[in-house]
Amino acid sequence: MKIASFNINNINKRLENLSAWLAQAAPDVVCLQEVKAAQETFPVDALRALGYEAVWQGQRSWNGVAILARDRAPVLVRSSLPGHPEDSQARYIEAAVNGVLIASIYLPNGNPQPGPKFQYKLAWFERLIAHAAGLRAAGVPVALAGDYNVVPAPQDIYPTRSLDDNALIQPESREAFARMLAQGWTDALRRLYPSGPLWTFWDYKRERWQADKGMRLDHFLLSPEIAARLVDGGVDRLVRGEENASDHAPAWIVLDV
């Protein structure tokens, strides 16, 4: 079972890019973030023509998450993160596919920090940690995939001091990610590539793609029930270099289920 995560950065704008990658990579499940499309403008028919059924939570111009499944329909479990019913930002969706509970996560960026956006990021993270604890307690096979907007460790970012104040690398962000791992989740890509680096994001600014100045923001956290079944994974880096590309590349793992 090949599960991918891809911050597409506007699905309708980059539908051609997405379609070409799906045809080439043929993942069984895809978690998308930053769909940036209203619920009614999500390209469900175009994806169905490629062999993918979908569940999604859209939001006009911002955010938006989706889960695609090849040759089967994902079974929607929830379309928002518990803990704050008034939060209207479309950042979390959860579905069952082939016996695995899969979430697509778009954690808040948090910049600029300090400030309200960073506080929202940390509060959202606390809600995710609480929900993840419940999933662990349930003892079901779970993959929490997506753009966490966290660089977990110094090895996960190119050498620089220019981003010292960035919300992605703050001690509070890293500590929250570490607390989540401490529940018993496995950082799948780190397990496969313990020494790094393994970039999944290259900023559009200052030719960072051309200079390979990237960072690892996109993660798969696996419950113990499926972590032992992890057999492969990687990042489709070349997708980032295509014309009209997202600033993220698709990351993926393979589970022997």
C-alpha cells in the first residue's frame, strides 16, 4: 500500500502537475494539503477519470485538505480536528482506506512569530496531540500524513541562520512534535533515512530549489500497528522542478499490508 502526501498549493492551478505525477507514481492513497478550492470547485470528476475517488474539506483561496484513493472510495471518518468547533480553517480530514485510518493534516504555519498566528499554531498542535492520543488508545492502524509545518531537527533543514526566528523551527514547535512521537508514533521517513537530509519543501524565494536549500516539513507518523509494516519510502524530488510546480514535492511510504 503506497501512501503519499503532497502539499499541492492550489489543486486547480496545478491539476496538470498532479495528474502527471499520479499517472507516473500510481500511489494507492494520496493526502493533499493546501487544496485552496471551495468545496464545490474541487476537481472530483477529473480525479475520478484518473482512477481516484476522494473525500475533501475545501476552503476558498486558503487551506483545504483531501484524501484520494485509487480504485476505491475512502470512507470519511471526520472532516475537522476535534477540540474547537468554531475553528473554520480546513486543515484536517480523516478516512479509512483498506483497513488503515489515514489523516491528511495541514498544520498552521505560525508566521510571523511571536504573535497570534504562532499561538494558533501551538494551540492547534495541542488539539492534534490530544486527538492522536485517542487514536493510539484505540489500538487501530493509523497513518497521520501531511504538512506539519515543523522542521523536527537541525538535520531537517539546510544550514542557515536566516530562519532562526521562523515558526517552523522554534523550540515550541519541535517540542510539540517530539511529544507527539513520544505517544508511540513512528516518524516513517526518519526511520528509513536516519541520517538525512530529506527535503520535501523548497521556498520559491531566492532560488532555493536551484541551490537545493530545502527542509523536511512533510511527515508520516505511523501507529505501532502498522509501523512494523513499513518497507519503503522517499520523496519525488523532481516534481518540484517542473514548470508550475508546488513549493513542496510529494513524499511517500510503502506499507506491506
